[in-house]
Amino acid sequence: MIKITFCCTGTEPAPWLAGLRAALPQAQVELWQPGTTPADYAVVWAPPQQFFDEQPKLKGIFNIGAGVDALLRLRLPPQAAVVRLEDAGMAVQMAEYVSQAVIRNFRDLETYAADARAGHWTYYKPRQRNEFSVGVMGLGVLGARVAQALTHFEFPVNGWSRSSKALGGVRHFVGAAQFHDFLANSRVLVNLLPLTPETVNILNRDTLSRLQPGGYVINVARGAHLVDEDLLELIKSCHLSGATLDVFRTEPLRPEHPFWREPKITLTPHTSARTLRADSIAQIADKIAALGRGEKIAGIVDAARGY
Ligand code: NAP
Ligand code: GLV
């Protein structure tokens, strides 16, 4: 019998265990406790190192999120495949979150909301859509969906990734060689890169200064992509018009962090694309069943690449 162990910090386990048992009736699915017997597969989110130290036989580690940066920092059983969530209901959430942030900036909705609170009836000159290019960093499962959603609002959309792609309506820039061109051609910057040694601190004074004047930053990937002080400085100097941030170096964001007090920054608590339980269980169960039949599955992380 296949044994599955569940160890997801900060997640109510009961509905996950019930869902996994219903989707994989032939498997034994248990909540991990220190000292329990080794399993074949693990379903995890932010597990302690002790979990992996006690699970030497794992064949697969299923992360209930898209990003695996925290997981790859642990010592993992070398034979185990690390499998991340692919979409599982997150792509449409990310598309709606980023679209609203772009549109909020494009249509000056923040300013209109402040005016309404003050009882002012004021018009502002509309911006030119053709001068409002949005650059999406990372054109994977989430970035590609976001880029395509933005094309429906007829914004000029640029995309940047490591390998070349063909996405309808998206001007594509590839690799380090075209990164500066990508930035110079973008006014709004959306970050949907994985956090890897190559991408840590990638949103910094040098890169953000290359955005067009009035630039706007939307970080929905990981807090460690962004150098916080550099963003604040570029907002203060008015090179950037503001930012929407969903992710932070330390979460929850500490009360004393200056982001809370910068009116041109809109904050949300890492909620732009939530893990949806039913979709995630269905995806993980399908993959475990496929592995059991000896089939290949998608979503296996390349640890050397970091995503
Ligand atoms: P993905 O499918 O693995 O896509 C990653 C994309 O980034 C790919 O297009 C990849 O290029 C590109 N990339 C990676 N390293 C690069 C580099 N050095 N230079 C240029 N491009 C690079 O990942 P995903 O599922 O879209 O998720 C992206 C990230 O979103 C996750 O890692 C996670 O951190 C974050 N996330 C956040 C939330 C939230 O609620 N805030 C929710 C889910 C995910 P290639 O296509 O050429 O490989
Ligand atoms: C959330 O941040 C995820 O990586 O799924």
C-alpha cells in the first residue's frame, strides 16, 4: 500500500487528509508526527528539517504551492522528486489581482478614491494606453496567464524569461542579454519570477531606475526579489509612481516597516493567488496515481536551476 505523509505548517490538516483519502482510497494517508514510519510520498508546506531527516525513503515531495524556494533550502532526501503546484486555480487569481493593480494605477483610481473621501469632484487627464507598457518578469504558468490577461485590456505587454516563447500579443525578451531592453520598454513591472540565486534582489536601484518615468512595481512573487530601501528611494524621488506589494522579506510585515507608512504603496498579506484545497488535492492525487502507473508527470522541480 502507498503511504503518504502530510506536513503543512499553518494549514488545518483535517480537510486535506479527508480530501487526499477520498481521492486516493488505495493509499494510507497520515498526518506526520515526529517518529512516525517512513512514507513513499509527502505533501508539504514549510515542513521542519526534522520531517525530512525522518523520511529517508520518500519518492516524491508534493509542495502545496507554486514556489519551492523555502523547500529547496532544506536538506531533502536526494532520490525524492520535488513537485510543485502548477496553476491549480492560482493562475486566474493572479491574473485578476495583477490586472486590478495595473488598472488601478492606469486609471488613477487611488487618487479618485482619496478625492471621494475628501468630497472632491475632480477630473484628471486620461493616460495614453499606448504609452503604458506592462512588463511581466517570468512567463511560466502564472506569468503567461497574467500577460495574456493584460493583452485583453489592450495594454502593450512585454514579457521576460530565460527561454524563448511565443505568446500572442506579447513582445518577448529573452535572458540576461535582453533584460535592460525589457526594462527600458516597460512602465509597469510585474514580478512573477521564482526566487533563485539568479533572481534574488533583482528589483533594485539599478533595474528599477531603468523603467520608464512614472514606473510602477507589482511584486507578487517573493519579498527577497525586492530591495526594499531602493524601492522607497525611487518612490520618494518620484521616478516611480508607486507599488503594489503582496510579498515581503519577512512575513507578516513587521509593524515598524516603512512600507506601511508610504501612501504610494498598496499592501496585501501574501494573498494574490491562494492555494485552493480541492484543485490542489485533485492535481496531487492525479500525479501520485500517474507515478504509480510508471508514467511521467509535469511540475518536477529542477533543483540545480532552483525552480
Ligand atoms: P514557473 O511556471 O516555474 O515560471 C517561472 C518563470 O520564470 C519561467 O518563465 C522562467 O523562464 C522564468 N525565469 C526563471 N528564472 C529566470 C531568470 N533567471 N531569468 C529570466 N526568467 C527566469 O513558476 P510559476 O508557477 O509561474 O510561479 C512563479 C512564482 O510566483 C513562484 O515561484 C512563487 O514564488 C510566486 N507565487 C506567488 C504567489 C502569491 O500568492 N503571491 C502564489 C503563487 C506563486 P523559462 O520559462 O524560460 O524557464
Ligand atoms: C505561494 O506563494 C506559492 O508559491 O504558491
